[in-house]
Amino acid sequence: MTAPGRAAAGQAAAGMLTGPDGGGPGAARVTRSRRTTLWAALGALVVVVILGYLPYLVLSGTTDFLVNVFVLMTMASMWNLLAGYAGLVSVGQQAFVGLGGYLVLILSNHAVEPFLALPVAVAGCAVVGLPVWWLVSRLRTGYFAIATWVIASIFELIVVRFPSLGGGTGANLSGFENLDPTLLTAYTYWAALAVVVLVVLFVYLILRSRLGLVLTAMRDDEVGARSSGARVPRTQGFVFVVAAAGCGAAGAIIIISQLSIEPTAAFSVQYSAEMIFATIIGGIGTIEGPILGTIIFFALQKSLAQYGTWYFIVLGLVAMAVALWAPRGIWGLISERFGIRLFPVGYHLWPAGEQRPRGRAALRRRSSGTAPAGPAEASRGPGDGPGPPPG
Amino acid sequence: MSWVNAIIQGILIGGLYALFACGLSLMFGVMKVINLAHGDLAVVAAYTALGVITITHVPAVWSFILVVPIFAVLGYVVQRTLIQAALDRSVLTTLLVTFGLSVVIENALLQFASADSHSLDIGPLVSDSIQIGSQISIAWLLLVIFVVAVVVLLGLQYFLSSSRQGRLIRAVADDQEAAQLSGADYRHVFGIAGAIAFGTVALAGLAFGMYSSFDPTIGTDQLLLFAFEAVVIGGLGSLWGTLVGGILLGVVQQIGAQIGPSNQILAGQLVFLLILVIRPQGLTARRSTA
């Protein structure tokens, strides 16, 4: 965690420099965006529009596949917020994936349209997330991890006791009998797309806000953040509840796309493994990482499809190797090499007289190793002192 | 009378849980590492014993003579390489790496050994029991496992508190840098602790394989969670506490099963939650170390 940490400390420090440096001829400017950001935003918009139009163009097999991609992207983004920023390594997020699915099932059993049940299920997961946080926050790091796992197991053991929910064998989702199957596929796809876009946008907005500064500081150094007055436990609790809601949304999409639910699968640790591997491989502690990681995940899955469970073994080994030798993940390598960030959550300081971003030059300065090194987008001039400490 | 029987069975099985848990507890106590692959290691040990028995034709009961040393060596090697490399990065990395290891082990077992369940065949020993009255019967196997567990935990406690190597381990656990300054190679000490942890979990895995059937997924579905619950119930960082926690978990599970067979696991987990609410530092710990 140290490498991305240091980079972001620079970002946070740069963020504290409010406005012009003063003094020098031709004052320095501080902006959030760079030209790549504008292109990235435009590109993202185009991608979302094209993805939204896709059901008119392709067969349902493709959209069904993409639903799985969006679901994992949602879960990985949530896990990234948990582990990458708030330092909460949960291996029990399947508790909320399963809960989200079962809440949709319960509501549809009471004649609520499943697509309307989705937001209710999300809210329900957030509400359940609060007492769960109260319990598991008593433990730290590894014990916290296993405690979340136990919670997921408890959820499963409770759910199977209700015959009305299908007990141990599971149940089918009703409520779509009058809907044309083609339309259902398209609606499901749009719902999944909406969920992932909202989740990524939400994470982005959180990280740009004041809370994001706290989270970034926590990611870099929890003790430091605490001593600077950041309300670490409260922020962690907030993130835990958000992640509960997000994973609940993913679970709701899963049951709607599969039209059935089965307790062992719904509360399987497999979900946690997938979101963790996707995040680690893509790059933990960045918004782009989980998105890229999900794409890599499915590319590997597709290419190793004929070897059965081997794809998961390979994924696990790759994730372990990345965690050990490239802790910033594939996206970390890319952004380090080319100095790009698609989601600017920090600030960019333009030294006086410098008009164009000099990504490479900034990089060289950073890799030369004088701490605290700035990230690509906070390319500092030689005369800039460190920013005032966060207050 | 059946309640007394349930409690007695619970105490005996609790010994096995404590045996599972002591490696987890030791690795956390010494290296601050939570090994999420702990349960899977026990399952691997049971499969290894199956292989050893097939090749060497030793009776299943004696397979531990080979398997436990193999796992101790494996523990030293894995600690010195994989886990140490992760430790050098961060606590987060150790969690990710051991979780990755757990998933890889489980899927590899599914790939090579199929999802079928196996058990270590110990012949008539599995059903021999001492009959007390009409309701209570104590299986010899469980009794032996319990005695082994208590001997191992007490032995480990004695080893840590009294032997030279044990003092070294405690010194490194207390203050890694100070121990290093005094000439202790903390990496080697970590390796020793890893060897002990892997050895005990292998022993627990073999005992479990003789007592019940096992399959590739039981390591994470049950064993890791039980071991963890025993540690938390008893109190972190105390082997005595782990023994108490294991026994309490076993008793609660058996009482739950007495009420209804589907309650067994849930009862244990609810007690775990209860402890988390009212006494997060565990039953035996004096102050919070979690």
C-alpha cells in the first residue's frame, strides 16, 4: 500500500494548496482536470451511450455476458472502496450479494415488480449494513476479514430456515410472467448498466469530496489520518454501509438476470474471491483499477474456458503475484508509465510559466525518488514547498 | 441424560477445534498474520495422508508420523518465502496472499481430487467406544483426539514460556526490532512459528479426517470459521483461551444440535456474535488486543 500511498499523499498535499502560489511572476494555477480528463469524460460518455444502445444491435447472449461483467465491476468497485481506501479487507461481501437477491425475492413474493424491488433491496442492504458494521468493527485486519465471512455464513444459515424462501434448495423469481423475454433481457441489461454507472460515478464523487480527502489520507496512512483529526471509524462505517448497498445492488441484478436464487451459491465466498481478484489485478486504490481488472478477469475466463476450474486457479495465482510484486496493479503500471488518470480525484498544480502537462518529466522527477514524490498529475515546480498539513 | 452426553461430546470435539485454532492463534500472535488458508491446509494434510497411506500402506492412525513433519517443513518454507514477502509489503498483502492461496488450494483440490468426500479409514477404531450407562458413549477416537489436543496445547504453552526457543519466539512477537538488535534473526523465528502452526494444523486435519469425512470445500466452509470462532471466543493471543474457546464452541454446537440438527453450526456462530457484543476481547483476555 505504500507506493500508491505516497503518490496520493502528494495529491492531498497539492489539494491543500488553494489557488495561486503567490509571489512568483506568472502565478501557478491549481486545477482538477487535465486535457486527458476531458477526453476520458467524453470517451466514458460515448462508451456508456454505445453500451446503452447495444440491446438493439446484438443478441441476448452478448448482453447476458455483459450483465455479468457489470455485476463484477460493481462489486469490485465497492470492494476497492472498502479495502483500497478504508483499509477494510472484507471477505464477506457475499453476505450482501445474497441479501440483495433475497430481498428482491421477498418483495416479488409480495407482488412488487422486481425492478422496483431493486432500489428497495439496496436500501435494505444499507440498513442491515449498519448493525453488521457495529459488530464487525470490533475486530481489525485479519480478524475483521474472517468476521465478515462468519456474518455471510450466518446470513445463509438464517435464510435456509425459511421455507417461504425455498429453504436450502432455493426459489424462482416470479413477476416477469407477462413480460416479453427479449424485453426482459434488455431491461435487465439496462438495469445492470445503470447500477454500474451509478456506482462508479458515486465512488468518483465521494473521492472528489471532502470525504474523499479523508479516505485518501486513510489509504495512505491510517494513523497519520487519525492524528490529523480525520474521523476514521465514522468514515469506515460509512464506506461499509455504502459497500453493503452496492453489493446488494449487484445481488439484486444477479437474481433478476438468473430468475432464481439458491442459498449456497448466493452466499458463496466465490463472489468475494472474484471482486478481490479483479480489484487486485486491475489496481487497488484507484477508480480505474476495478474496471480494468474486471475486463482482464473476463478475458482470462473466456480464454481459459475449456480448462474448467483452472481459470480460477490462474486468476488466484496472478492476483497473488500482482499483490506481491506490482501492488498498484495493472492500472498502476499503466498510469505510472504514461502518466494518465481517467478519474481525477486529486488536484493538478501547474507551476508558474508551465502551460502543458509534462507527464514524462513529472514522472522522471518522481521516480528519481525525492520524497514526498508527487503523482503524475501533481507535477510540482522545484520551488514549491509541501502544502500545509490537513486540518 | 442426553444433554449430559451432548456436553461431553461437545467438550471432546472442542479439543479438536482448539487444535485447529492454535496455529491460527500462534501465527497471529507472533507475526500478526492471519492465515486465511489455514482451514485449507488442514484439508490438504488429510489428502496428503490419503496419498501417504496408499503409497506406504502404513495404518491411517500412524500417517501423522510422516505428514506432520512434512507440513512443518512446508510451514517453514512458506513462511520464509511467500508470507514473509507479503509481510514485507503490508498487512493487507498478507491477507490478499493467504486468501489467494486459499482459493488456489481449494480449486486445485477440486481439479485433482474431485468434489467427492473422503475419510481416513482407521478400521474398527472409529466405532469403539466406552459405554457409560445407557445414554452416554464416549468414542475412543474422540477421547484420544481430545487428549492429543490438550497435550499439544499445553506442550506449546510450556514450550513458549519455558524453553529457550520459545522465549525467543515471544521476544520477537513482543518487539521484533529489539529482538533483532539482540541478535535474533526474526525471519528464522517466524519460520519456526510457521512450522509449528502448519504442523499443528496438519495434525488437526488428520484427526478431523479420521473423525469425519472431508471434501475440498470444507476447509473454508467450516474449519477456518470454527478455528477463528474458537480464537475469538477464548481471547486473542492466549493458548489457554483458545482451548477454552474451542471447548465452549464444541459444547454450544452440540447443545444446538441437540435442540435440532440444523442448529449445530448456527448456535456456535450466534455465541461468537454474543461474545463479540459483550466481551470483544474474549473470555480469558484481560484487555482488548483485537
